[in-house]
Amino acid sequence: MYDIFIMDMGGHDDNVKSLVQRFPHAKVVRYYDNHLDTVKRCISRCRTPYAWVISSCCDYANFDFDYRPIHHQAYQIHCWASGNQQFGDTFLIPKDEFLKQQNIELLEWYKDINWHQDGVPRLAWPVLECETEDITQHLKDCEFDSSYVWVNQRTDYDPSLWKDRCFYSFNKSGDVSLAPREIQTHLSTQIYDYPYIIKQKEAFLPSKTLDIIYISNGEIESDRWYDHAVSTSGKTIKRVQNVNGRDLAIKQAAYLSTTPWFFTVWAKLEVDTDFDWQWQPDCLQQPKHYIFHARNPVNGLQYGHMAMVAYNRELVLETRKWGLDFTMSKLHGVVPIVSGTAHYNRDPLMTWRTAFREVIKLKQDSETGNVESLHRLQTWLTKAVGENAEWSLRGAKDAVEYYESVNGIFNKLMLSFDWDWLKSYYDKRY
């Protein structure tokens, strides 16, 4: 029998023990960071014309170690596929010929490799269950004892282990993935810190759709736009009603959500009929809120105000302190997709209140020199058409006046979150 070298790749100690019992003359070799360097070490210790170099991550229960190459294949490296991966982990190597070529930089540069497609199955790698959506943190904390771990779910994919270990994602969000041990030395804030990422777009698995939560607080057309959202989405939509304060309403929505992210639909929003409810957050990034766009039918602006938001459930629930905008108090990103049209101008109070609250936020942000916020502020103050247009302008101008009267004091500005205070302020003026 030829010498047998077992590349111990970690995580399958029982398999190594079983192979040593089966082949007492086999030598267990610590795995370097790639197949080529490990094979070189094995061949340097080989005493027979050929050497079997096999892997601890493969199942050899039915493998024929009596295989002998025919004459014209005597100088080839024979490589057996690992499952469906051609670049497998089982080799029969001619010692003398390999030594002649051992200065190659990559194993695949060997002059002649015989690929055996009747592969050797790999043993299953462990599954890392991510109870939250922060895959990066879970991988940071993972105690890797194998070459790879599955994130949340196994698939039938077998990666190459010969060189650079890639991170593979198998669905839109990336929460079904295959992560290599090497990723831990690269992670800082997100999976994209790792240089080798492959998204298996041709074989994407379906992702679980996000919960939809509808938030209303006495808006005139809240039932109408709720029914419209149900019809448009074709899904059951949970509802939060009559909670005083946007922050408390969002937290209540988070408690109702059963998915790590959830869509919020505000009661003024007529969701576009072609909105993509299959949209998914990118789990390879840091967890964040995703703000869509909405059309303003009064002043023509189109940005995140009154738009749908895909909230990260954990971030919502852990938020204890926030500024004038609850959503933007945590990490957030903008999705340049229009979610619908925001009908905030159905009565004078609603129109005034909406404009007042938004302009308070824009005024504060524009004070920092934010050009975009300054442009939006000027638009709110000067442009308005259609139903209750004058109340949109009044709300905007009243907000600027109030901001300046309190010198931008934060506690005074935060009163704009309180429905009762807003109604009282409106009644005093009008």
C-alpha cells in the first residue's frame, strides 16, 4: 500500500480517528493555509512511489484505495472531486514527478491533472444559527473548528478549498451563506470587509419576505390606504393604531414583527401598486434601517419623508435616545425606490402638522450646512399646490418661526413629537 497522509483541516476529529484505525500506517498532517503547501509537506515525507493525500473533511467509507493508475497516467496527479466540486480534496500523487514540479505557485498549475468526477462526499460542516440579523457579529464570535460554517441553512454547494477561501451567499439578503474560517481576521464592521465574496445569483434561494406593519393615528384616510396596502401586497398586514408619538408607534411595530426587518407603511401613504414587496436588506452590511422615497403631491419633493421604511427590529428596540428623527438616530441607508404618494393634505390640521414637524427637522439639519436639507427647507417654505396648499406653507413657516423663537433648544423642538402639543399649538394660532 502507498503512504497515506491525512490533511487535518479541523472539525472532524472522529473521522480522523476512524481513518487512522482503518489505515494504521497513515500519517496525520497539520493543514497549512492551502492544499499545495500541505501536499508539498506530505510528499517530502513520502517513502513510496505514490502517496495518497486525503482530507479529514471527506467521507471515505466507500472509497477504493486500491486504485492504481494505468501506464500513460503514471505521471499525473489524480484528483477526486469533493461532492460537486471538481477541485477536490483527495489525491493520488506520483512522488518523483511532483518533486520535479514542486516549485509551482498554484496546485492547478501542475502540468497534468487527471480529474475524477466520481467524487468523494464531504462531511457536513456545522450550521451557525443567527438568531438576529447581525451575521458579522455572529461570525466574529464563532469558534471555528472547521474550514467553513453554514450560516442559518445548508445547501448542496461544495466550495473549492485549494486557495483563497471565498464567502458565498445564496439568497438576496445573504442570510443563507457559507463562511470560511479565514474571514474572522478581516471582520470589522461588515462582511464586505472580507476580500473574497461570491454571490451565487444563479442559484439564489428564496428569502423570507418581510413583515408589513401599518401605523395610523386617526388620519382621515387611514382605513382606505390600509386596504390599499393589503390589496397591493397580497399579504396580511399587522396594524398599530392610536399610539401617541412616532417613536412609541415604531417600537410597538417592532414588537409585532416576526422578521428581523419589517416594512412600515404610514397612514398617509398610498403605496405604489408595483412596489417590490420581495425587496430584501443586505445582511452582509452592518444592520441598519432602510429609508425608501415618497412623492409629495403638494410641493413636488421626492425623498424619504413619509415614505416606507424597512426597520431593523433589533435597532428599533435598542434605541433609548434619539434626535428629532427616530429613524435617523441609528445607522440607516437610503433606497432610491419610490414607495408611493404621501397624501398628507386631506385636512388643514394634518397638513399643517405634517409640514411643521418636517420643517423643524429640516431647519435643524440645515443649520449644520447640509445643502440638501437647505434646498428641501426652501421648497417647503415656497412651493405648494392643490388641496390645503396654504396650510402646508403655514405649517412650514410656523415651524421656522418656532425654531427661532426657542433658539433651537432640543427639548423645545422635541415637543413636535407630541400630538396633543401640536394640536394645542395649532389651536392657539388658528
